[in-house]
Amino acid sequence: MSNENVITSPLVELRERAGLTQESLAQMLGVTDHTVRNWEKGRAEARLTLKQFKILCAALKVTADELPDTFSPGDQSPN
């Protein structure tokens, strides 16, 4: 079976590229891994404090401009 047609959340791609698990990212941000999972599945929208936003950018090794507008899979609108 091929995973070519699987639509992945941009957060999953960024998190995996940074070598992070859902659990480790959640711990850094002070949220549960369930919360991160919900963001990645598009079940919840991330609502971050400024401090959490800065931590997220640093953890994912991206600038604010490089973060997608949404983490939902298949919703790849330009920033």
C-alpha cells in the first residue's frame, strides 16, 4: 500500500522534521499530547499565548512567517 494520497497536517510535517514527538512538543508548550493530536487532526484550532507561539517556532525551527495559517490536514492555504 502507498501513502501517496494521505493528506498530512503541516504540523505533523514540521514536528517530524524537527525530530519531535507529539508528547515532547506538548510538554514544551505546556499542553497535553491529546491537544497536539487534535491540532494535527483538525479537530481543534491552536490557541497559543505569545510565549507558547515563540516556543513553537523555536521547537519547529521555523520563523513565524513559515508557520502555516492552520494545522488542519488538507487545508493548505497560503500564509
